[in-house]
Amino acid sequence: MKGNKSNIFLAALVGGLADLSYFIFLDLGGFVKFMPGTLMTTFSYTAIILSFYVYF
């Protein structure tokens, strides 16, 4: 699994879509406070971007 391009893309896709739905329905819906909710979204997308950077 380590270094396999399709696994990295699949993990980023699943994590990104799950966090995108969290952002749309909870953060933008106003059900969570801005700072803790947006901080989770920021960390998630930073992890996805860093995984692509490390791979390439």
C-alpha cells in the first residue's frame, strides 16, 4: 500500500468528500462554532495536500 498512487488518491477522495459534507452541512449550516469546526476542516485539507506533496 505504501507508495501506491491509486491508494493515495482513494484515501484523499474519501477523506475529502467526508470532510466536505461536514463543512457544508455543519459549518455552513451554523450547527457548530466557527473556530473548532473550521479548524478541523483546515487540518483535514492540509493533511490531504501534504500527502500529495510528499508523494510527488
